[in-house]
Amino acid sequence: MTADGREPVRVRCRGIYATALTALLSGVVDSSAEADEFAVTRPSEPVRRRFDESEFADTPPAVRVGDAADRTGVAVTGEPEAVAHLTPALSGVAADTLAVRDAAPRGAAFEAAVDRTVGGGAVLDLGEREAYLPFDRADDYVEASDRLRVQVHETAAPWSDRRPEAGTAVRVGGPVVELVRGESGASAATPSDDERELLRTTELLSATAPDGWGIAWQYPALDVGVSAMDTTLSAASERAEAMDATLSGRATASSDDSDGDPERLSAPRETRWVWFGREARFALDEHRRAVTGTMAGHHRLKASTERASDAVDFVEAVRGSVGLDAADAADATDATERDTDDLDFPFAAATRQFGPHEGEAVRIAHGKPDGRLLDLGRATVTERDPEGRVVLERELSSSGEYDALGTPRRPGDVAVTRVREGRWWYPTAYRGADGERKGTYVNVCTPVEVFPEAVRYVDLHVDVVRRPNGEVRRVDDDDLAAAVEHGDVSERLAERARSVARTVERAL
């Protein structure tokens, strides 16, 4: 029970950040969260071994936290009030952490418009987001301009190159049991012997599914007791009844009815995406280091590539096998006592082993505080040094004008970008094919991360430019102020961006 009499928010954590977030939410490390605000429930076995067994509950979570597909952040999904309470604790990990509300959370139902068909499915307009409807998840023929009632079955981070996936089937529930609208009886997604056992147990439960809903037990149901099955089915039934009440009062749009805007009908869960920056990854290293041996750059490397992630596991396993405990790791690396330009992070070894190497091409992944990720194109690595400095060069193919520089952009122009791992800004110098200087644009951003296939950061709106005549000025301060007012950027992060911009302006 919390100090103000509320039950703690029950949270289940999975993925590469699970140990660090468990330490944070359990009060093992100092944080802005009160120790009794959250109760970590049902941890994975490796995480459980790193903590006192008594710290964990075995009740169903109100919120589930798991990796985004690219592992640069996490999805926070669950009961809306619980998600709203948990998100600030996660976004407060470091200044370069951003939180983005998902307009299409898993389980949300929409009246959607079919924008177009592509390959094996259709692109749906949900209003604030697009979704993808595979044809095999639709109960009828689908073509452009149709209006369909759909439910989001799989979410996608707003910075990913995927859309959320939807289907015309309506389901409620979670990892243990789902109820499916329009079906009846019970089934189980388990081997036949286990299915028979689950179906026999279903007959003994006091909870039942509402009329018109079928019960579909999921594999995790094998690991919970009868009482937990009963509680979980009862909660799912309540959500099914609420969904029925919402959908039954609305006429279903006909497939050829193209009138009206897309509309969200129901969202029993909320999803917010917490996007970690480099500083956040090093702060999470420190949280993890409080309970187990953790190398410098643990989360930074794990987020970069699967091969690097496996290498981290190997290094830490070897160090653990020779008696390196959490305290030893903290003394050995002392990583988070310094600025993010961390001398203990093995940048040279990481890039030598996993890339990028000189001559290779990488994407410039230009994030936005509202969660979008823009691809600025591919650039060739022309220089790289052990201290984290990388020079990128790309040839431009379009015409126009360089933003804020006022100089013409022509095909054949060359952009030379100089980044340094961990720095809050980077310059790009533009020149013509004949060598004519067209100005320098300094982007203020979250600390740069040089991943094997992409240079990543989040743009913080305010920038500094130097025109060919030597004039220096700051631009886009108003955009940063608007982002703060909209809630995309915290005042803490905005002040850091302004401070960096002032320093760069003086230096130029």
C-alpha cells in the first residue's frame, strides 16, 4: 500500500531493460519513484535470480513493459491510469528520454477507412495513425475506400518503419486468456494433452465468458493456478462486456460506405512508448549494475545489433564466472559517474567488430520528439577514430534551398557531417560540386549514437547556422517552445538544448 492509501501499480518487465527497470521500480536504486509505488510481478527467471524473491508479486500485472522492435525503447501497455502513473518514472531515467502516446494501442477498436491495398493487405486510415490489415485477418473482401470495423492486434513504435497490424476479429484479454467476439466454447493454444486439462479446468471455474464470446487460453495459462485462471477470466469477461456495450450501440459501417472520418470506438488499454537516448542507456547500466555485473555500455551495445547483444552476454558471463560481482563491476567501469562521453565505453572495439567501418554506408536516423523517425538518406563513412569521431559524406540529388542558410541546393552538392558518439550536437557542411561553400548547419540533438547501420539521435528543434558570409544565428527556438507546450519535450530537456545551442553559437 502506498503512502496515500493506493495499491501499488503492478508491473511486468521483459526485454533487454528488464533487470534495470526492475531495480528502478523495486526501489533498489535511488529514483524519483517511491519504493511502494510499484510492485514488479512475474519476472523472468534470470531477473528473479538477481533479486530477493520476496520482492515480487505473482498477481496479474496492470502494466506490461517490453522492448520496442529495434530495442531503442520500450512499450508501456496496460490499464490507462496505471500507464499514466508509471510513464513518468521511466521517462525520468535521464534527460534524453522521451515518452510518446500511441494513438493506436493494442486492443483499440476503430471505424477505419481503407486508404489503399498493397501486396497481401490494405493500409488503413485510423485518423491519427495508419495501420496494416493483412487480407487473411479480414472477414470479407477489402478494397480501397471501404470502411471497416477493426481492432489493433499488434502495436508498432511510431519511430519504426512498421505500421500497427489490425484485424476484423475483436479480442479482449491478455497473455493468459483471450475472449473472441462472435465465437463460443473454449480452446487452448497448447499441445493436445495440456489443452484437455485446461478445458477440464475451465468447467470448474466460477467465471464464465459473456454470451457471444469464445474462450481462448494461451500458453502461459499452464503456469498459473486455478484461482489465478478464475480471476483472469473474470477480468477478461468484464472487458468483453464493456466492449460489447461500446460496439453494440453503434451501427457497423457497410464496406462501400465512404462517408465520415475514421473514428476510435474503444481503447480499453493504453500504450505509451518510452524512447531511451544514450544518457538513459548509461543510467540504466548503473541501475543494472546495482544488482549484477554489468559492462560499460551494456544497454547501448544491446540496442545496436543482435551480434553485439550476444557479445555482451558472453563478456558478462565470462566475467561472472571468475567472480566479478555487482560491486566489482561498478569499481571496474565507474561508467555513469562521468558525462556520456564515456572513456570506458569500448567504442573502438565495438565499431571494429560490428561496424560501421570506413567505406561502409550508414543511415542518418533523424528522430523527432513526437516519436517519428526520418531517414535523411545513406552516407559513406570516410573517417573513424577510436575516440568516437565519425565523418560521413553524402551526395545530394535534389534541387531547392538549404533550410535557414538561404543558399541554393543543386544535384551533385556534397554534405559532410561530423559526429562524435555521445555529443549533443553535430555540424553538416554543404558545398557544391565545384567546391563552393554553401554554409554549415549545426543540429542540436540528443547524444549521438553510432550504431553499425545507422547514426541515431533525436532532433531538438533549435539549431545554429553559419552562412557562407560568416553570419551565425540560432534558428527554430519557437519550434522548441511549441514542443514543450505540446508535451513532446520536457522543460529539463529543452533547457539542455538551449544551453548547447548557446555554447555552439558562441563557438562559431
